[in-house]
Amino acid sequence: MTIEIEREDDGRWLAEVPELPGVLAYGQTRQEAIDKVQALSLRVLADRLEHGELVPQMSGVLAPVP
């Protein structure tokens, strides 16, 4: 999975996982946004697995983002 990161005009960081629609998180720092979106991604994936739903390729969801 890919984490896309951008800085908003107000200085906050936004991280999102395009393969999981609606999975995005804001942070005051780049790392905070990444940490939050990784945690949210894992919760969403766990919920999908628990309910027998398909999940996208999971490689990289916990990998450090450069």
C-alpha cells in the first residue's frame, strides 16, 4: 500500500492511503500524520478481514515512509 503525504496551507500534514478510500489522517508533524494513518489502515484492514471482505495488497503498510 502507498501512503501519500502532503502539507496543507495551514501547516498541518495530511497522510492518506489511496487503496483504502476514506483512510486519511492529519498531524501537526509529518511523522504524526504517518503514524496515525498507519494505525487507521491496520484497523480498517483488520475489520475487513474479520468480516471476510477482500483487502488490497498489504506490503508496505508498516514500512517507514522516506
